[in-house]
Amino acid sequence: MTKRGSNDRKAKARRIAKERDIHVTEAHGLLLQAKNRNNPPLSDAPVGESGAVGEAHELRIHRTAADGTEEVLDGDAAAHAVWWDSSGTLTAGCRCGWVNPHTGPRFPDLPAPYGTEPNEQKHWRWYQLVAWAQHASDAEGEPSSAEFIQDPSVSVNDVTIQVIFDLRLLLHHAQDDREAVTGTYEAVETLLRTARIRAAHERAQGHGEQQSDAGQLDQDESPMSGEIPASLDVLLRRTDSGRSGGYWELLAVEFAAAELRRLVLHERQ
């Protein structure tokens, strides 16, 4: 796919997301479903082998059946598995043969209260989709998330979504270094909570102009600061730590970090 085509797809996905009030990545998934319904599979290449030259990067899901055999799902079957499969054995892949090399977190076997899926489990499903999306973006030469969020035309809402995507990608290392990943999520929670409380005090005291750098991350606030996504710094600057709006966006990221921390620790809220 050309850079022009990739940008057109992103614009269409953002429009669908706004019209339906859904996440941009979910809108991408809907576009992929429609494309896969209207086109035959691009390749019958065996698992792990690359397809034809120029093959588009489309979502593929690897699932281990009850008898231990591996199933490869494409098109609607892959999209359905991402959102509805409860086996806990899903791994994100791509039509080109790429398979997510990271083990990631164990599937959250948390009970669903009142039939509602826990948010921690939803984050796990999104992780699989975001892991593939990151691969596809890199393979197609799309701008990195760091470049994307620097564009002033990108809304604060889209920056917020990107921060949560970046936090989900930390789940790559959830089994390799659970303590470090958990510490990063705790640091994000602390940073955002501190920023919101600081902003509230400044508004109450009428000193909102005295700390113009309140939206900047304090690199000494957390020993895990090196792992905190750069997109979080952009969000804090764009929202000015909540003083000029963006309170709910900051709160959404704080809650997401807490849910991801519980996912790594396999804890219920």
C-alpha cells in the first residue's frame, strides 16, 4: 500500500470512528472486515512463511484448538476471534507470515460479573490487534506514533487513544519482566494523578499561570520514566495538565494504566 493509500485509510477510519463513537483501531478493523469480505484470501502460504511480493498486510489470528492443533484464521473469522474467542490461546499474526514474537500477558481468565467482560480482558484483546497494527504500520512505512502525535491537526482525543495504544504495547514484556511493566503502569497512574491534583489546586488558588511547565513530565518523579511512552508527554502538553480542558482524557489514560497493571498482575478491580 502506498503512503497516500495508507493516509486515506487512516482518514476514513477516523471518520467512521467519529460517526459511530468507536475507537480508531476498531474502525480500522471494520474496514479490514469489509475488504476481506469482498476479496479472496491473498495467499495460501503456510504459517510463518511470507506470501507473494506486494501482498497487503492484513490481520491473521493464530489459535490453538482444544486438541492442541493450531488454527489460522483470516478475514471475518480473524476479526470475530479477536473480539469473541474465549479460549485464551490467540496470537496476532499477519497475512505476510509475521507472528507476534512476544508471549505477552496470559489470557485473563477473570470471571465476567453480570455477563460483562472485564475491562482488563478487553485490553488484552486490543493488545493483539495493536501488536499487529504496529507491525503493519512499520512494514508499510507509515509514520511512527511519535511522528503522528506531533501533528497539531491530530485531535487531543486521538492523542489520548495513541497513548493507550502505546501503553498496551508494553504488554509485550508482561511475562518477561512483570515487575518492571507493572512499575511503569504505576508510574503513569501517579504522574497523571499528581498532574490532576496540581492543576486543581492551581485553579482553586488562581495561580494557573505560575507553572507553565506543569504539563511536562518530571523525569525524576519515577524510576521507570525511561519506559513511559513519549506520547504521554505530548498529551500532557496538549491538555496543559488539564487546566485548559482534557480532564477526561487524562482520567481515561490513568484508568487504562490501572486496568493494564491489574491485567499483568491478574487482579480484579
